[in-house]
Amino acid sequence: MQGISFLPGWGEKNFQVLGKAFELITQIAASEVSLTKKDAFLAVGGLVPKLSDTKLKGPAFDALSALAEVVGPQFVCGQLHKQASLQKNPKVASLALAFKRSVASWSAILNKQPAVLRKLSADSPCPFLISPRPYCRAGA
């Protein structure tokens, strides 16, 4: 993860290169490789400025979701809030808030309605509900 932040780096201008880097982050997070919060911090720092880019929004949201599964939604949402508040583009803050709302809505379902949780986990593949990782299930 730390290598991706330096080469090609988050300042890369070619959206195809960054799209592949974001997909690589998603694949690394989905694999059994252990990611630390330091790795997630570096990745979130690179993902947040690209949320407003229409071509990179999808891969960035996928990578954020995968990171939230590994290190926990609270950590990712906290870092997302810090990074988004530093951005000048209001669209970044809006999309960061949308991501946090989706995580919070699943968290509310988890805390209040166990029967709904069982039904949703059987019907819809929410990554936070069916994740085998303990951080994700406890934090979601």
C-alpha cells in the first residue's frame, strides 16, 4: 500500500493509471494480506481528492468500502472526514458525506433490528454485513 502512494503516486494525472491503482487497493484489501491503519491512512489520503472525479468515483468508493471492511468503518469514516474537510471542492465533502451515510445506515440497522439484519444479509450482499472480518461486523 505504501508503495502505491509513492509510485505512481496520488498526483498522477492519467485517470486510467489511478483507476488501476484504486482497483489494486481494493484487491489488496480483499485478499488475506494484513493491512494496518497506517496503510489505510495513506490510501484514504489518496482516495479522497479523487472522489469528485467522475471517472474515478466508482473505483474510489469501492476501495473505501474494502478498506472499511479491513480496518473498520469508524477509522475510515474518521479519516474520510478529516481529509474531506481540507478539500476546497464542495463535491468531495458531499460525496464523503454520502459514503458516511451509507455506512451509518447499515450501522443503525445492525444496532436496532437484528431480524432485519438477518433478512438483509440473506437478501442483499452488503459487504459490511457479511464480512468475515471482526472489525467490520463490530463497527458496522
